[in-house]
Amino acid sequence: ESTFATVRHRTRQTKGCGSRLATLTMVFKLARQAGKHWRRINAHKLITYVIEGVKFVDGEIKEAA
């Protein structure tokens, strides 16, 4: 699911907030509130491998053939 899906589903709440600044503030607050319910990453040590482009198969690092 998209990072902004929770905020996008609440566009009804942000419509008609007045100024652009008020709308951005409302969206920011919605995003911070949604972030409290996001699932934490279990294998945070593996993120560097993902960023480097290492391939994984069934949760294991795929060795070069």
C-alpha cells in the first residue's frame, strides 16, 4: 500500500480548509497521525542490502550464479 494512501482516503476532510497553508497543515497532521499505526520493519539491518540492489528469494540473499 502507498505511503500516502491513508492521507488520500481522507481528502473529504481536507477539502474546503480555506487557504493552501491550512490544507497543507491538515494533510501533514493526517500523515503524522497515520504514521503512528504503520508497521515497523523487522529486519532493519537488511535495508542497506535492499538499497544496494541485492536480490532476495524467499527472504534469503540470492547468490550470483
